[in-house]
Amino acid sequence: MSPARRSGVTLQTLHQDLGAVKVLLTTGLRAFPQDWPGEVLRTLRENNRLSEARFAQLDVALREQAIETHTILRAIADGQRQLAADIRALIDALRRGRGNGAPTD
């Protein structure tokens, strides 16, 4: 026996349930004003317009942050290069000061 038959679901009960849903939808929709689809559409369009404006602002802010981040990363990389060059120059100067590179006491 199928699970549907054991639970009492038949074509007739499905038909009755579908009829009840149809009545519920029909009576429930009568409570809305005649022009409610237009009002819902207007509200959705307004929401979309506001969302697009927010996304445009967010896009501008993200682009500005990306430029700032790139600038900062470039400055850090330049600083690291300069630091490495300075350290190499210091090591070279220390080696030259000792003569043969042997440690001095």
C-alpha cells in the first residue's frame, strides 16, 4: 500500500483541499482595495529605485576604498624596498669598516 493511501490522501481529498484554497484566495483578495496591484507595483518600483541608489553609493565608496588600498600598498612596497636598500648599504658600510669582514673585539 502506498504512503498516500495509508495517510488518507486521495484524489477526492486533494480536490476538496484545492477548492478550499481557491475559496480562501478569492475571499482573502476581496479585502484588498481595487487598485492594490498598482500600489504594490508602485511600492516595488520605489524600493528598486532606492536600492539602486544605495548600490550606486556603495559602488562609489568601494571604488574609493580600492584606490586608497592600492595607494597604501604601493607606499608600503616602496618603503620595504627602500628599507632593504638601506639595510644592504649599512651592511656594506660595516663590512668596509672592518676591512676584511672579520668581527672586531
